[in-house]
Amino acid sequence: MSAIRVDEETRRKLLEIAGRLQADLKQNVTFNDAIKFLIDEYEGKKNFSALRPFFGVLKKSPDEVRRLLAELRAEEDKRLEKFTGQPGG
């Protein structure tokens, strides 16, 4: 493991990003995880393999995950429409 030096403002911002990731993922997130996330975002990578450990058993491709999420959202919309009697919930 290596050490890197950052000024206080950068450390504070990195801590804030790590906190947001931790809240979103509901998992502990290290500075290393936050830096990897930022690198992937900077490089424009849309592959979620770096975050896969945070999702437990998720072993699907990002496209498959998006498809499954779209199906779940459509099912939820149908349930809400049935419950409220109005389209879209």
C-alpha cells in the first residue's frame, strides 16, 4: 500500500464523496474505493465491475441490469396505477 499527500480541502472533498458512495451503496467505502470510482467516472467507464463487490450476488452485465431494472420499474408503475387508479402512479 502507498501513501499519497493531499491538501485539507481535497481530503475533505474525497471524504464527502466516500460518504455519498457509502450512503448510496449502504456499504463501508474506503478512500481507495472513492478514488477508483472517481477514476472510472473520469475515464468514462460505464462498467460496474469495480463496484460489483458492493452489490453482493450481482453478476449480470450492465445492460442486463438496466433491462431488469426497467422491467421492475414497469411492474411498479402497473401496481401504482392499479392502487391509485391513475396512470404513472
